[in-house]
Amino acid sequence: MRCKAVLLCCAILPVVAQHGSVKVVNPYTSPEDLAAGAKLFRAQCATCHGEAARGTTTGPDLTSGSLRHGSSDEAIFLTISKGVSGTPMPAFNFAGERIWTLVTHIRAMSIARGASQASGNPGEGRRIYQSAGCAGCHTVAGEGGLVGPDLSDVGSRLSLQELRSSVLQPDGTVAPEYWTASLRMSSGQKITGTRLNEDTFSIQLRDSKGKLISVYRKDVADYEIVRKSPMPGSGAKLKTPELDHLLAFLASLRNSDVGSGQ
């Protein structure tokens, strides 16, 4: 029993997120994991949720992008492992790795369905993406800036609802690699950039132009880490059709298929 508990804990890998909170990420997302999750879903879950996970009279639709008990990787993992009291959903006593492959499969089905339901025009969304200056911070197919996350495969990683939240509320969840460091040097010079790394003796940053900066701690008079996204909440300024077009473009960015929005 103790070994199973250890295995379960080791399968949940926490990473520090915004404001020092903990976000659990799925470590099993390879194509092999996806295939294993699909096989396990058909064997254990399809009877209640349907082969395509669209729901039946027994189990709910798992492809809506908004699940009653949470849509994050961690929430889906806990729902599967603990079950839902008062419903037909039992607790599955699987090894952590097997549960994660189920999470991968469920997320993939939800993301694929969300992309197909995007109401905007990807081509128009690409033009909005470019005119809004998004490429100054984000990379798509090797082109663009380095301040923000690479979006080349964002359509295969985030659901339509998550894409919308990322555009409208960029401060919702900010990964540590995109925290901003604000330094005041002993000389009075102020330096701001994306925090890359730090150790006992030095701090490494990348400024808005992509230039790498390394300073000695002994030369720093004041140091602040800003755990907010450098991305402005400009999505709220977009009219509904413009936002829909932009989301359709982002949803079309799926690995090698990054040119689908053209």
C-alpha cells in the first residue's frame, strides 16, 4: 500500500506558479501516452461517457472544455483517482502513470472538439495577431519574439476556453519562466527583464529585445520578482468578431500544422 502511495505522489509533478501557488502538470503527454490513454478509456470509461466522450445518460460529456469538478490536469486526475461521491463515477485504483494517460486522452478530445467549434476565421485571426503586435513577444513556427511562450502548438495544448482566458486574463496563471525581474543596481541603474536563472552569486535576465543580461548579486541594491504576465490584457479591447477570429487562429496552431491559419 505504501508503494502505491509513493508511486502516486511521484506521478504528480508540481511546479511553482503565480504567487508561489502550486500547479500540477501532466508528465505523460507523449503520442505513446495518448495512445495508451485512448485504449484505457475505451476499456474503462466509454460505457458511461461514450466512445467519443460526448456523454450518455450515465456519464457527462467530457469534451465541453468546462467540467463540473474542474478542467485542469490536476482536477481531472483527482476526479478519476478519487471518484465523485453521490454519482456513478467510482474511484479508479490505477497507478499514477495510467491515470495521467487518461487525462492526456480526455484533454486531447476536448481540445480537438473545441478547435472544431471555433467560430472565427483563422486567416483573419492571423492578420489580427500580426497587427496587434503579438509576434513581438510570441514565436510561431520559429518566427517572432522570445518574451512570451512559443505558440507554435498552442492549439494542441489548450482548449478553446483556456485560449480565451489566456487572451482576456493573461495574469490568471503565469509560469515561473515568464516572471519579470526588476533590479536596481548599486549604481542606480534599473534593469528589467524576464527572469531566466539565478544562483548564489548572479542573476540572469533576458530583456524585451532578447538580449541576455547577467549581473552579480553583490552589485544589486534592490531586487523584485513580478509574478504577473508582461502581456497586456488587450484582448478585452477586441470586439467579439475580432476575438473569435484570433481564437480560431490560435486553435489552428497544432505542431507542424502551424500554417493552417493562412
